[in-house]
Amino acid sequence: MAEDKLICFTEDEILKPREIIIELMEHMINRGLTDFSGGNMALRVGEKIYSTQTHSADKYRWKLRPDNILVTDIDKNLLEGRKETLSREADLHFGILRKFQDINCTIHGNTFYSPLLVSQGVKVWGATEVAQYYNIVEIPVVPEGIPPLSDEENNMIISMFEDLKKKGQALVVIMPYHGIIVGAKDHNEAFALFDAVESNSKFILYGELLKTSMLVNKIFEKMGNSLDKPGQVKTNTGNVGNIGEGSGSIFQLDSKNKILTSEDISDISQKVSSKTIKVGPDVAITDFALNKAEELGIKIIKE
């Protein structure tokens, strides 16, 4: 019996670049990783670069056909398609692929969570196990004021990618009020990284919202406990002893208190002469408390 012959395929023959891009960009919109106003992708296969064309989102609504995928060389010379249909971020994609020979796929999406966080001054770091798996430590952000889609922004992102590579971290940059851009060795890793970044940002946002919600609940609970019950007459009991105790020039907040409000600051200032209040590391301090302390010249320190 004759031995079976092994057939070896080249990478170019195995991959179907057009189908890969169509499938991944469909996943992008289905996962909420981009919207119907933008997003694009570039994939290097051999000496060719396959990329999405402009208006893939708003005109074609991500229902792409193989002839919607452009084919060029690394210098953006069109092999298939029309040059005017190159996406707005084409210069960025090609700049990254030209700079890093080991990066074969770049994906950009008009994401929601990551730009939202950084626009409000929240740092995006590797909070989830998946983010840590992909070596997401702290994602760099393009400074506000840099013109979007400009050579300055493109060069800055490429420089950020260089720094990330030196540190062995995931190649991802957040573009404020715009989206994110990722780069990876292949399309599978690029898409998984992109999804991990947005899931991580969602995790951070929900965590911040939960902490805020719990803080608000504690404030209202404390306010409710201080309200007079019907039929009762409020008396001044001097509850500083329940809040904490003074020791020299420092007032120590009782360890049972897990939140410091402006009402507490006022109460303490009326009962004792301390100008410094020491609280435990897990005590939540409201903005109103900080403002009241500043108004009264009181310093709040955490242990």
C-alpha cells in the first residue's frame, strides 16, 4: 500500500484574508467593539496588505463583500481596488505594519468604554485576569489636543507601540473621544486583545459605579439614622464620643465609622479643638467632607 503523500500549504494558501476581515469586522460590530460610523482593519499576508475600505460602516453597515476589501503593497500601492476608498486611518495602519515586521494585523474600532474612562480622567490598567494574560498593564493615551488622524497622532501612537514592545506589554493605545488601536502578530490575537481591552474597561467602569453607589447608600443610611423619629424631640447628646476621640492635636475617628461626612466634620470642630482628623485606610471620605474640612482649616489624614 502506497504511503499517503503529505501536502504542504504556504501561509498565503491557507489564509483567506478577505473572508477573515469580513468575519472579524462582523464580530466587531456584533460585540459592540465599534459602531456604524467607523472602524477598520489591516492584515498582512506575505507581501500584500488587505484592508477595509472607507464607508464600510456607514454605507455598507459592515455587510462587506470580498470586493470591498482592498489589496495593496506596504507602500499603499493599489493592487486591487481604488485608492480613494482607503480608510481614514490607513496611514496609521500602514505606518504600524511598516515599522514592526512582526505585527501582521492592526484593528481600530470606535469603542465606547475605553475612551469614556480616559475622557473622565480614569486610568485604564489591567484589572481583569484576561487583561493580565495579554500583558495589559496601563494603556497609554494620546494626549487631548493632538489633531485626530494627523501625522502627529500617528507618529505618537507608533512611538507608544515601540515603548510597549520594549516593556513586553500589549500593543494597544487609546485615542480620546475616538476609540482604540491594537496590533498583534495575527488576526486571532489582535481581535482577542481588542475584546479583552474593552471588557477590562467595562469592568473598571462598573467597579467605579459600584463604589460610588455603595458610598451614596452609606451617606443616606447615615442621614436616615440622624433624622428624628416621629413624636420624638431632638436633644443635643454631644455624639463626638461615638465618632471618635481627641488625642492632643489629633482627633482619631472611631474605627466603627466607615464614612466621614461634612456633618461629622462640623460636629467634631464644635466639640474639640483638633485641627487634624486621622481616619482608617478603609474609610470613605465624601467630597462635601473634604470641602468642609478645607473651609475650617482641618487636615484629614489616612493611617
